[in-house]
Amino acid sequence: MRLVDGKNEDFMGFSVYNGTRDSLINKIKQDLLTGNKNIIIAVNPKKIVLSKKSSEAASAFHAATVHIADGVGIVIGARKFGIHIKERITGIDLLEGILRKIAPMKIPIFFFGASEENLVRAVDNIKSTYKEINIVGQCNGYIEEKSKVVEQIRNSRAEVLVVALGSPAQEIFVKEYCNELKNVKLILTVGGSIDVLSKRVKRAPKLICKMNIEWLYRMISQPKRIIENRFLLEYISLLLREIRRRGSRNNDC
């Protein structure tokens, strides 16, 4: 379903948004005003791999209405198929842009995910940065009874829901419960963005981000992420397989 301006590109089974972050944020604002519902996930190599391994994860990923090209691996991979993504849009950059845009509108927001300490710190920092922000509820990501969270969100009358449970847990949660959240018009799955906004996890310096090697910075500063290297290797394998498949198909024509 195409709910945003800009062309969507088919890449490795995903319909990836190919437009600028500003145009996407403006369309999201318009949809909030008109009542159109958006579910946004950030596509990276890990999600590509998981979508091939798990039907549950794939179904949850594809339930989203907007897939942004978060990982630099997506941008580079897309070029191999002649697709030039206009702008890499990270989940945290999109989240901050949306908060900045909707804060003066007083649209009610609910935050779900991360540890209690990081969530509290993040919410305090957000309130300090965006003075007019209307945060109507929050819940850490370690609660076991998800139905209770859903009830909290409904009772809060939130229209924007930010979910930070890690992938694919956050996308599975959204797919399972989004129909019960009638009042919510925008759902953002943001992974570790709450931890970054808490300032307990540092984001890479701007120069590192501009060079598109933020992933390397995270590997060095958070050694446990080295385990996720396997997803990158598996993604490269999938990419090469798809390139060979397309080449073989073209040779048969």
C-alpha cells in the first residue's frame, strides 16, 4: 500500500520508500491530520535475512505500510539492481524529525520499549528538547503481558505509538495488535533509538554517519553487536545469489 509521496522500489522482497526524509515527514503529518494510518519499519540487512528465515517475521515486516532504507547495505545492495535510493533514512533520524514536526500540534504520543531506566531518561530528554511535546504514556519493553500494554495505549488515546522492542519482536507486536489500536494513526518501530535518546548509548559522530560506517562504530563501541555480523554475511550471500539468478534469467532471454 503506497501511503507516502515518492516512488517505492522493489528490493529483495520489500517495497522500499525512495524519497527524501523531509517529504516523508510532511506526508506523515498530512496523514495524521486526515486520519490515514501508517506503520513504518526500517529495513536493514538483518531484516532481509530474517524475512527469508521466518514466515512470522516476514509477515510482520510486510504488514508495514512504509519501509525506509535504514542500513547502508540496503542502499549499496539496491544499486546492484540499478535502483538508486535518494536518501538513506535512519530510524532515529526519522523519529526525531517527526517529534520536531508534530510537537507543536500537541498530537498525543505513547512510548513502548527499552529498559525502564533508559525509557525514563529518553522521555525526560525528549520533553526537554521538544517543549510542546504531548507524551500521554510510556511502558518499558520488559512487561510480559502485552495485552496490558495494549490496554494502556488504548486508554491513553495516543495517536502516535513508538515501539522499541528490537526486531522482529517489535514488528510482530505491531502486526498482532495494530487492529486493536483504533485511535493510533502512526506506528514507528525504532529498535535501539530509545537507548540512544536516553544518552546512555552514544550515537556515532556526525562524520562517521556521513561516511556511512556507523555500523562499524557500533561494532567497536558495543562488542555484543559483533554477533550480528552473521546477518551481514548472510545478507551478502543472499544478494549474490539474487544477482546470479537475475543474470541467468537475462541470459535465457
